[in-house]
Amino acid sequence: MKKLTVNLGTRSYPIHIGQQLLDNGELLTRHIRGRQVMLVSNDTVAPLYLQRVRQQLEEFNTAAVILPDGEQYKNLDTLNTIFTALLEHRFNRDCTLIALGGGVVGDITGFAAACYQRGVAFLQIPTTLLAQVDSSVGGKTGVNHPLGKNMIGAFHQPGCVVIDTDTLDTLDDRQLSAGLAEVVKYGLIRDAEFFNWLEINIAALMARDKQALEYAIERSCSIKAEIVAADERESGQRALLNLGHTFGHAIETGTGYGNWLHGEAVATGMLMAADLSARHGWISTEMVQRTEQLLRQARLPIKAPQEIDETRFMALMAVDKKAVDSGLRLVLLKAIGDAFVSGDFSADLLGETLRSAA
Amino acid sequence: MKKLTVNLGTRSYPIHIGQQLLDNGELLTRHIRGRQVMLVSNDTVAPLYLQRVRQQLEEFNTAAVILPDGEQYKNLDTLNTIFTALLEHRFNRDCTLIALGGGVVGDITGFAAACYQRGVAFLQIPTTLLAQVDSSVGGKTGVNHPLGKNMIGAFHQPGCVVIDTDTLDTLDDRQLSAGLAEVVKYGLIRDAEFFNWLEINIAALMARDKQALEYAIERSCSIKAEIVAADERESGQRALLNLGHTFGHAIETGTGYGNWLHGEAVATGMLMAADLSARHGWISTEMVQRTEQLLRQARLPIKAPQEIDETRFMALMAVDKKAVDSGLRLVLLKAIGDAFVSGDFSADLLGETLRSAA
């Protein structure tokens, strides 16, 4: 088992990564506040793992709420079902929520914990690769609005993150690929060596080699922990983690939540960011091709949906929360392993990228 | 004009109290972040004051959203209409919300600001006495759930509070009385001298004497600011501000939001807390009578609704967020001007208080 720490002063917390961790209740119980524990999962993950986790918590007063699976349910209505469950079970301010599932379950549970009685504790047990390498770490929580993704939320750090890599055995292929998109992102923004490692090991990762997956998760979490520790509330470098996300959110919103997986949209968005960077001459077209090749091998989409034309893309991106005043800012690349945030790009070249993306 | 400060380190903010402050735009503009300003008001207050405030903000890109007036609309659906307005106007992370109205508008606007894009700035212009002396100060924001009042929310401090006492000219009598309930509360929990002052000046306050009102508001805000500065997130003495609120919330929830005004429920709740304290011998029955007399003179209800019997009271109070584990804790009185929080009271005597309350 590997242990990393997200260093945030009094809000610091550990990330445990390894096999069979779901049966190691102690990793959770030492971080539980109070006696009341609400497990939040979805109808795909709960039948597989809920009982096992609950068994580890016999000394607590536990209850569970099972959400429908899918990004289209990441909204205020679903959030409210968690509040209703908490209130029906008379949970007080001194309780703990545990998110058992993918990114949607983690984001919505974290936001419920941020708002229930103005803030209670929560723990993360991410069961998808995407949640393990990205959304479970860093305290960004929230839900979507029909007019924009993750527009409603809070910063609320978990008490711990427990990543059992065995849960990836039950993940479907499309979800595994979606998670790899975020893994590739860490290489692109911060770590050229890791990007090279991914190019060499992509076949092992796709074959679900446990050692390869564990290393990829550890490296990803480690980069994310470092960035979050330096900039918890995204006033600076944390924005680098949004590489591909402004384009990606436009794809997700434009196609309706749940049709494209978040990781799929991010993959296409990263390639668009690389393309735009190359059009400015900041990176070579060879680097764009390497990125495209790696995403292809991870069976990720590399083309934006036909139905989103340039005008629609621009409208969708304008509402994205990374927009400051009317100036759109994007995460772009200076090299593989070196990203930066800029509003200083050519609108004409952006148009070219948008027109050639589909 | 009087100026108080809520001392919270980097989140400190001023409270301005005086006449004609709505026409003093500078009080607001120096605290506005970004160029985009969303005014949030309700359909009672907006026709009276919205245009005047908006006039002061001509240099900004302003928009407005008007909520229906009433506690029954303090819910997630109404909250969502604010998010929709913000997104339709393409407001970004660097924007400011201004709450213009009573406690409901302030609480819901503050919560919208806490959650929109994970947190934007907001300012408070409270226009009811209750909001001026209580809810606009201290950063508690939130909405109700059908199963409990203020169960969903956040701590989010405003950038400033502007209290124009002229807005009380348009307040109806029932709302004025409701505000006086919270004013009486400050005397009961912290300041016997102020309680005496209220006994002497209650007729002037009911006659809307501006000087008397200004003093009562200043003294109330000053006590609240002191308590909030010492305990922002209610881990200790801030709970004293909930005198009468556990009983009061039970009345509000039990009768359906909007039937009893919050201040009315708090008045009856405070009298119940005084009654329970006297039954323990902690205060004299004379003190209970003085409290009852003052509340009567403020035309506040002193009897709980008949339809909430002892059993229903207990069930409603058990879900109140001041309950820790299964032990109910209440704010009780040692003297006028000296409140304390305790779980150590007689269940039998509580039963007597509940049975004799209606």
C-alpha cells in the first residue's frame, strides 16, 4: 500500500492506494467524525461494494442512499435526495458522509457534506479510475446546472481518500479509458517523463496490469496533491488542471450530460488545446501527434462532435467558469510536461482549431 | 451614521447604520468585486428600493433577479433561479451579488454567492428589522428543507452590510414586531442593561422612533458582531444566539413555513426557554413575567400553536441541527443577560414546558 498526503495545514489528509483496501476498515474509521455515517453510492457500484464497506463500520450507526448512475443526475434534485435521507435518519451536525463510487458520486456527496447543516465531514472511496486520479482529490465538489457544468459547488476537503485498485476490475472499458484521459493530462501539464512512461506502458494499462495502474494512479495523485497544496482555491496554478476542460465542458454541455463521459470530453479537449498551441508555434505538430497517438491507444475520442460548430462552441465556452470578465482564458502547452494559462492567444487560430476539431 | 466592524481577520467587514444610506453608493461600490453585479430582491421590496440602489451602480454591469416574498420560498428551487439568472447573464467567478430585502433574501443570496462557481462576493442591504439586527450579520447563509429549517447552507461572510433605517418606514407592523423579538434576544442572552432599556423604550420602538430604532439596531449588531468574531463557525458561544430557536424552528416547521414569521416563533420559543429555566429554579418567575410582558408590548405571540402537542414538539426538535447525537441541547437562562447552552436539563420539566406552552 502507498500513502500520499495532501498538505493543507489543518485540512491535510492522506490518500491510500493499494489492493484489498475496502476490507481495511481502519483506514476509514480513524477519520470518521461522530457516530452517524451515511454511505452514498450509485446503483452500479452499490451492489458490488456497499455491503463490504458497511461491514467494516459495524460500530457506527450507518445508513445508505443510492443515487442513479450517470452525469445527467449530478444536479440539485439528486443532491436533495441526500439531504432528505440525512434528515429522515435524523443525522446531526456531527456526522460523516462516505462517497463510494465515481466522480459524480464523489462530487455530489462532497457538496452535500459541504452544505448539510453548513458543513459536515466526508470521506472518499473512489471506484473509477477517473475519480481515483482526479475528482476524489483536492476538495472540489459540486453539481451541474443545465446551463453549465460544475457551476454550483464548494471547496470542501475530504478526511481521507481510500483507493482500492481492485475496484478497477469491475470498471467497464469505456470508463477505464475515460480515467486514462486524466492520467495523460498530468503528463502533459507537469511531467514529460511520466508522459514517456505512459507511451511505453499504455498497452499494460489497457490490459489492466495492476502494477502499471497503481503506478499511474500514484503518480497522478502525487502531481495533483502538489498542485492543490500550492493553490487550494484555484487562484493560480491549480487552473493548469483544467487542461482540455474548457473545450471538454463545452462538448459535455453541448451534447447533453451523460452522452460523452467527462474523461472522453477532456481527451478531445486536450487535443484541441495541443492543436491550438501548435498553431501558435508553441509546440511542434509532432507533439500533437504523440498526444493524439496516446489518446487513440487509450481508445479515447479525438474528434469533437459534428453537431457543435464554431459558433456553438464559442457560446458554450463563454459561460465556462474559467472565463474572467469577457476574456476567455485557456490552458495551453509550451511543451509536453509544461502547461500555462493564457488569455493571450489568437482568436483566428482558435477559430481554426474549432473548425478542424470535428 | 454609525459604523461597526465584524472582526474576522481577512474576512472582516463593516456594518453601516443610518438614514438615507441607500443613496450613498460609495458604501457599496468600494466592496464590489469585478464588474458584474447581480441584485437579488423580492417582489415586495424591489418596487420600493431596487431602482434607487441600481442607480448608484451605473458604472457596473448590473442585472436583477426578483424572488417571490416569503419564508416558504426559501428553498433549493428558488436558489436555482438565482443560478439560472447568473448563468443567463454569463456572470463569471469575479462577480458580486447584492441582497436587498429581508432575512430570506439575505440568506438565500448569501448561499447562492457561497456556491456559485464555488464562491463569489456578496453584500447585504437588509430592509427588515429582523435582517438588520440578525440575519445579515455573521455569514450564516442557507435554505430550508421540508424536514428542517436552514438545514442546507454555508458560512459565507458578506463584504459589507448597509442598514438604512429609513427602509423600516415601509415595513408592516407584524414584521417590525418580528424583528423586535431578535432585539429582545440580545438583551436576554448578553446584556441586562439593554433589556432594561428595551422595557423603558418599547413604546418608542413600536412607534418607530428613528433614534430609538437606530440605538436598538446598533446595540444588537454590536453584540452579534462580538459573538461572531469570537466563534465564527458556531463551535461554542455563538450557539447562544439560538436562544428560543430550537422551540421556534419546531413551531415554524410544524405550522408550515411562512405561517409564523421567524421572529414570532423565536419570541414564543424564548418564552418557553425562560419558562423551562424557571422550572429548574435558574431564574425567577418574575423574570419570565418580565420577558412575557416585553414580548406582549412588542405584539409578539407568547403561546405556541395548539396543533403542536408535546410528542410533535419532541419529534420536530430532535431533527433540529442543534441536536448533537441523540442528546438535545438547548439555550437556557441563568439570569436576564446571561444565557448558557446545556443538555443537562430535566426531561420531565421540558415536558411540562411543552404541555403548558400552547
